[in-house]
Amino acid sequence: MVAFVDVHRAEHGVEPICAELPIAPSTYYAHKARQANPGRLTPRVQRDAELCTSIQRMWGENFRVYGARKAWRQLRREGVPGARRTVERLMGRMGLHGVVRGRRCRTTIPAEIAERPLDRVQRQFTASQSNRRLAAWFSLRCRSSRCCRRSLPARR
């Protein structure tokens, strides 16, 4: 939204645009002030920027094989403060991941252009009436279950 206001602020002004959009003018001005002066960024964003450079450096020095847990431990050994979940979040955002041992798990991904086999038994997956299949299943289940055997008459 800030980019939209930047494009149209010369024509209409900031306050009229913000009145129509769900953004307060003070939010717009605060965002522009943070862009102009990185020292006004929130403490979390500043910590994340410092930690990102440390993670990138450490990950490269260790042959790009460390995952989030080993990276977090290595950073702690180097004296860089940071939580494990923060390291996981930042590594995921930067696209860094460790090497996974073993074979990759590959599931079957069908091709959209492949021919599908014909339905030779003419299966019907629609109920003729609402709740018809559920009622049939329930009645079969209930008659065979132990709790309802006492209420049914004995078979001869």
C-alpha cells in the first residue's frame, strides 16, 4: 500500500488516499521514516539483519551443510546470541537448509496429460438420497457391534 501511495501522492496527496485505503497516514509516514533511516527500524528487525549476516557467513564457512540446529549451536559457540527458532525462521526466509542424509522421499506425482484407466465396474460415488450411504453403513455397523446384540432378537 505504501508503494501505491508513493505513486499517487503527487496527484491526490497522502491523507486523501489513506482515507480511502485501510491505512493511517501516520503508518505511512512511519514506514517512510524507517526506509530513510535504518536506525529507526524495530529492534527485532535490526537483530534479524545482524543475525542473517552471521548465519550466512557461518553457513558458508561450514560447506553449506549445517541445518538450523547445528547452525544455532555454532553461533552460540561463537558468542552470537539468538534463539533456535529465530535461526530456523531466518534460515527458512533466506532459503538456507542443511544436507539431508539418506534417500529423498519421492511420492507419486501423476502427469496431467497421462491417460487414466477406464472405470469398467461403473462405480457410483454419489448417494441416491442425502445421508443414504451413511445410514446404510451405520445400520450394518450397529447390528454387528457388541453393544446392540443384546437388543436384537436371537437368531434361530
